[in-house]
Amino acid sequence: FNKLTIIADLGLKQGKRQRARYVRCLCDCGNEADCRLDNLQNGSPQSCGCAIQEGAQRRTTHAMTNTRVYKIWSGMKHRILRPTASGYQNYGGRGIKYDPEWESFEKFLEDMGLPPSDEHTLDREDSNGDYCKSNCRWVTMDVQVRNRRNSVILEYEGRRMNLVDWARELGIHPMTLRVRLDKGWPLDKALTLRKIDRNDPRRGKIYAGSDHAA
């Protein structure tokens, strides 16, 4: 059966749902594996597991799966391709695509290189355009938030400033302020309530008259 050859009958064994006949197999790689006979007859598994590992090694020749740049590339694809991904409605949901050549991580890395620092993220110069070499750059979060298609000028107590400038003056992260506004927080609370500890059970809730906010 593919890379497996039966060398012993192990008889009936109780599986998770029912009893089934198991056999011991010798794989072409030299390892042994115990398999359900009916699974073998149906074509799965095809090896002791070595074929899956070999395929994974072939697909991951860059050896950068756990790096930050790989996660940025993967996140870009998820936002465009997966309707369940966070932010899909602002990317794939409104027709944003990526260069077909960027299906390959190696090509993406060749075009964009590594982020200059951990503070840099992938950004599109034209926020209504696609992800491609000519429209993408590495920028800091401040620049990226300024470049958002729905970037707004906030007016509070007679002063008008960009969201990023408000965040810098107030000492909070621009994305924290952006998320607060996206969730419909009143402007005065969004600009004045400080963050609470991530372990505090009140995190994520607004309390009237309180100086705490998530």
C-alpha cells in the first residue's frame, strides 16, 4: 500500500468509536507503523509519516516560518482570503488583492526585503490599491495610521489634530485610540480614559464616571 508493506496482523482493537482490524507495516524509509487495515485499503495513510515531513520540508525551504516578516506576509494573505479573518471587510471584503507572485513567500521577501526594525509594518501607499511591490513599503505605525483610508481629524475642546498626534500627546498607542473609535466610544472617553491592566476583569468595558478603560 503505497510506501507501506504489511508485516504482521495485530487483530481487532478498540478505536475511538468502534473496533477495527490493525496491522503492522514496514515503510520504505525503514520505520514501522501500526495502521487500520481499512484505512490502508482506502489509500490513507500512504507512509509512516515521512512523506508528510518531506513535503513540509520542500514547502518550507526558506526556514523563516517563525520570523516576523513571514507572519506579516501570512497576515496579509489571511486578511484578503479568509472571510473569518479580523479586518477582512476592509481588505478582501472590498476587493483588495495581492500580486499573484506574492503567493510565494520567497518572492514577497525578494521584493520587499526585511522590515528595517520591529517598529515597521507593511503598508500600501495607496490604501485603495492592491498589495504589490510598486504600492507597498515598510513604515512605522504612526505613518500607517496616518495613511488609513478612513483616517480622521479629531476635534476636542477646541483643538483639531490627527489621530496619531492625539495619541502621541496623550501617551497612548495610536491603534488603541483607533480601536476605541471603531467600537463607537464617545470621543471624550476615547481621549481621556487610560488603559487598565490586561488581567483586570473590567478590561474591555467602559464604566461611567470611571477613569479606567480597556
